[in-house]
Amino acid sequence: MKALFCISTEQNITVPSMGSERQFLNYANALAERNHEVYVTNILKETPDWTIDYDVCHMVNASGFKGPYLHVAQVCKERNIPVLLSTVYWPTREVEKHIAEKRVANRMTPEAIATQFSVHVSGVANMMKCADWLLPNSEIEMDVAMDLIGGTKDRGFDVPEGSSRYEVIYNGIDVDGEILPALANDDLLFDEKLEELLAERFVLCVGRIEVRKNQDALIRAMNPLWEKDPDLQLVLMGDCSAPYIKYIKEETKGKNILFCPSGPPAAVMKMMRRCSAHALVSYIETPGLVNIEAAALNKPVVVADRGSVFEYLPVEMDGVFYCDPDNIESITEALEGALKIGEVNELGEYIRDKFSYKKIAASLEKVYIRAINAK
């Protein structure tokens, strides 16, 4: 099978930094391991090679000013190539509200902030209406996608322009290439460059430091823990939004907080292996790649009760601690539980078995075949 993989991004996709880009490339690699021909194209910067007879076209993350998606989809329809879209969508209303409240968008009005976000949402909506198949990463994501375009998902779904089908394709992790080597390599626990910086016990938060990730609430939630254990450290690992850093500046003063730059997967694995717990209390995560990576490394995780994370991290499983990102006491309680439990092997085994790219590639292969046969 010949699959055209399309993404439109300003980033260098050979060194992906965003979760959707990492998913995109790892899907492609896993399919290639199953002996499929996968042609990866950043359609913002280049045109697909139309001399190739593609069997399917798989698009990822169509938010924003993404006209190239519609153009490629149109060409595919002319050539009778089924178009499948990984939606990567979640409503942004809650984030818009907090950006306005925390005044981190250069004092833009709530209406201006909403307009800015609507550009990204409209890109997703337009592509959902013209795709032949939707590939949400959860049933929950499919529900909100249907709310966006006014459709229903039973027996395929009806949309304002035509009809389409959907199949849940979960986000995955590189079990063989990243997770298992990290678990087996105890050398990751020792790094001379970090020895003087990292505390013996620390809570890790991997993700861009910005309003959406809600690190200001995480810092406030740590205060009661610091009163009991001043040596406990909070490590924030990720690129920084300058306005948000300015917003949280006073909150960080005198606190046992270490800021680390973002890094490649190997650097993230190293930090996760060493941490006592991983916390990400975002207003939007679908479901947050670092959440499932940390869990796959047997670490207890503190996660917000937002987005599609419930379909990845079962509420009843030891090591999973949900919280309300708007409630500081709720976050503190979740952190306390995570720090008490220690490593959680059962959670790690569950995640590694269910969300490996090898398993997800097999699911993709099946839905591609269905899409081809439906043409």
C-alpha cells in the first residue's frame, strides 16, 4: 500500500517538537515497518509527488491557516484517493477565558482572543467536512468534533456537506525504540550535568510553559507540599511563552523550581526516569503525549479532568490521579497521592501493551483498507 502522509507546519518535521508531529512521524515509521510505502510531505513547504499512485492520503492536524490541506484533498478526490484526517481537535473556550483573565495576550479583548482561536478551529471544521474518514484519537474527541460541525457519529456520520466515516485511532508511544530502552538503561538515572541541579525527589512537568498548560496553578498547588518538605523540587521542562513567564514571575520567587529547556525524546525519557511523579494539569490535552509516556515508564501521573485523557488513563487504576485544574486543593491532593504511591508497574504494563505504535499501525492498516474498498 502507498500512503501519502500530509502535515502543514512551520516546524522541522525531521526533528519534531509538537505532539501531533511526533505522532505523525511515528505512525509513518510504524506503517513502513509493516512493509507499506509511506510518503511524508510537509505541504506548507512542498507539493506531494503526484507521479506516485497513492492508495490513501492521511492528513494530520488541519488547524489554522492551512489552505494546502484543502488543495491536496481536492486533488485526491479528482484521483479517487480516499482522504483520512486525524482531527487533533478540542474546544478552546476555556483556554480563551484564562488567557483573557491572566492578561497574557498583550491585553487583547476576549473578543479578539476568540477571533484569533476561531481561525484555527475553522481550519479543522473545513477539513472535517471534506474528509472521507475521520480518525479521532478517542470517542470523546469525536463527540466534540461532531458538536463543531453539527453532525452525528452513529453508523458513519452526517455532516453539512456529504457524509463520512470515522474510526478511533489512539495516540501512541514508541515502546520498542524509546520506552523499553529507557526502562532498561539505569545509566539514565545518573547525569553529571544534572546532579547539582536536580533534587533527590522532584515533580516533573513536561510541556510548553504557557496558559494552556496551567503551570501557575501547579506552582500554587505545590506550596502546601513545600511547607512539609522544602527539598521537594518542581521541574518545568519546556519552551517558554514570554508573556506567561512574566505572569508567573512573582509566583516562582523563592520556590524550589528548576526550569529546563525542551529536548529530544531521549532527554525527556531521562527526566521521567528520575522523577517521583509527573504532573500536567492543562486545560486542553488530547490526551497529552507526555502523560502516557510517563505512565509507560511506571511513573504516577497527575492529570487534569479535561480532554480525552480518560480513554487512556483509567480512573480506577493505581498511579492515575485526576484533578480539577481550576481547583488548587484538588491539584495538591492529587500530587500528595502521586508522591506517596511510588512506581506503578501495573500502569506501565497496561500503557505499553495498549498504546504501542506497532498496535496502532495495525489499526491504521485496517481502516485504510476499508477506506479503499469504500471508494
